[in-house]
Amino acid sequence: MLKALLASALLLAVTGTALAAEPDAARKAELLYRLKHDCGSCHGMTLKGGLGPALLPASIKEHSNEFLIDVIRDGVVGTPMPPWGFELSQDETAWLVKKLRQGVSHEN
């Protein structure tokens, strides 16, 4: 038991985050829709930037997952970026960050 706890603590220390549970397929579809439309309304419909900065893999590469998750969940005071933590779980937000890092297809 102690070994498992130490291994988990080490993983958390190395990655900076616990392993996230992925949303189910239906929720993933909802999250992608929200990303493309709600986020796209400020960050550009193709996420290349607009009122908010671009959310393309190359544009966010310098930011840690934790930073991006915090920005999405907590918003940015003094800017139009609202907090989304009231309706996105930590795991859902982590999944969105993962998708942003992979690049989001704008087909459909």
C-alpha cells in the first residue's frame, strides 16, 4: 500500500497532475461543440485568434497544462475571459486542453 501511494505521489510530482478520467463519447461531442462555438466566438471560429488569443497547438505550447486548465476554469480577471469551472469538471477541462494540444478539426 505504501509503495502504491509513493508511486502515485511520484507520478503526480513528475507530471504535475493526476491522471484524468476521460469523458464519455457523448460528453466529448458536447465539449468539442462548445469548444468550436463558445470558445470560437472569442478565439476565432478556427481558433486562430480574435478577441482572445489563438488556441492552436503552436500558440499554446509554451503554457503548461495546469496553467491552461486554470485559465479555462477560473477565467482571467480584467479580461473578457470568463470562468468555465461552473460547468466543466477538472477532468473535462484537462481533456479539452489535450484536444487543443492535438489540434482541433473544424470539419462538421
